[in-house]
Amino acid sequence: MAKCKPSHCCPRMCTCTPLEDLVKLHQELKCLRKRAKSIKISSNVDKNCIFEMSESETKVLDNNVSLRCESILEIIRKQRDSMQKLNIALHEFDDKLCSQEKEICQADNEIADLKNQICIIKKMSCGKKCNTGSDESERINYFEDAWQESVSLELERQNQLQVLKIEKNY
């Protein structure tokens, strides 16, 4: 790393910032931008974040052309701020997904419990053998299975109601 010499410094900022650090930071931001582009988030986040560099900014970082280091650092600071906003949005999005997964799991367990109760009631009312499914391992673990199960239970209930209506009419 090059040492800063007073003759190369201006009052606002040192122009001797090591190029390796800038290139490393640029590569890191480039990687984060790729990740950000691959993840679709709400349009509000996209409007507030800068993910892409203009051609002139890319030339400055790739070819180390005439702009001073402070211009390069300013570009990188803007992108770092954008990436921080994106990371915050990603964490919020992840938290929402986790809470939704917990709610789905809880709903699945409630559906499994209701299924068990329906089987017990059927067994008591009609004397048929029914698997009560009291084992915890039989709980529904996937949303699609739970959805199919709830639809089939609803259809079965509707069929039973129709049969009862037909029997009452005769």
C-alpha cells in the first residue's frame, strides 16, 4: 500500500487512496449488485437504490481514467448506501417470509387437529372405524397438502349435507 505524501493531498481529501482498496470495494459492490438484481423486491426499494453504474463510472473504475479518487469514492459511497438500503429491505422481506411460514405451519397443525376431531366425531356417531391420526408425526407439514386436505374435507362435508337433504326429502 502506498503511503500518503503531503504533496499529493488536498485539504478536502487525499488523492493517494490505494487503488487496490478501490478495486476491491468495487468488486464487492459489483457482486452485491448481481445478487440484488437476482432478487425481486418491491418497486419502492428499486426506486430508492442505485444498482447500476453509468458508463463513465464504469470506465473510471475499470480503466482508472482521469477522475480523481474522491469522485470514485463518492460513486462507491452512493452504491454502498444503496446496498445498505437493499440489505435492510431484504431483512424485512425475510422477516415477513419467516412470520408467514410460521402462520402457515400453525394453520397446518390446526387443520390436522380438526381432521383428527372430525374422525373422532365420525367414529362416535356412525360406529365406523376411523384413523384418528393422533400421532404428532402425522401432522401436515406442507402448505399444498394442507390446502388439498381442506378442500377434500369441504367437499366431503358438502356431499354429506346433500345426502342428508336428499334423505329428508324422501
